Amino acid sequence: QVQLVESGGGLVQAGGSLRLSCAASGSTFSGYAMGWFRQAPGKEREFVAHINWSGRSTYYADSMKGRFTISRDNAKNTVNLQMNSPKPEDTAVYYCAGSKYGSVPQPGEAGEYTYWGQGTQVTVSS
């Protein structure tokens, strides 16, 4: 069983930066593809970014490209989301997600991920 714990959320001004981290338990973390999703009040959960097991392949939702960067450190069992130039519409609870596999065919689909964190709130002020 893998447990995921997010951290780093908080209040940030539009145009600033914020770094989210997700710490994973379990020795097999390095074999899992990982992703970030978010959910704003009254909206459905939305895909943000994905990274494969090695970190060599990443994939982003169109609205996040060029602003957000996903990375991982398999030695530390962590996956990070660097948020640059956030906008008020990026306000949401951000969730870390883990797949049982090193890569997934549809990285933007929540069903590809088995493990989920509890979420961390990100609020972007204008």
C-alpha cells in the first residue's frame, strides 16, 4: 500500500510562485507514474500534470503548460509541482496521485491512478 501526503499549499499572489510536494511511502515509488490533479469548489476534478517513473516523460494540461513544472526525486520518494505565475483561477485543492505502473496510456484520466493523497489547498489572490 502506498500513502501519499501533499504539502506546500497556501496563499500566493497572482504572478508569484509556489511549490507543492508529495511524499510517498513504500519502496516501490520509483516504479510508479505520478500525477497532480486539482478540484475547485463546485467543479470536477481536473488533470494538471503527469510524470512517468523515470522522470524523463512529462505531460501537462494545456492551461498549465509553460507555467507549471512537475518533477520527481526517486531517491527521496517525492514528486513536486512548481507553480509559476499562478492565476486566481488556479485556486483549488491539489491532489497527488500515483499509478501502479511506470507509465500509463491516458495520463490525464483519474482512473489511471490508484493512490491518492488527501489534498492541499492552494489559493491565488489577485
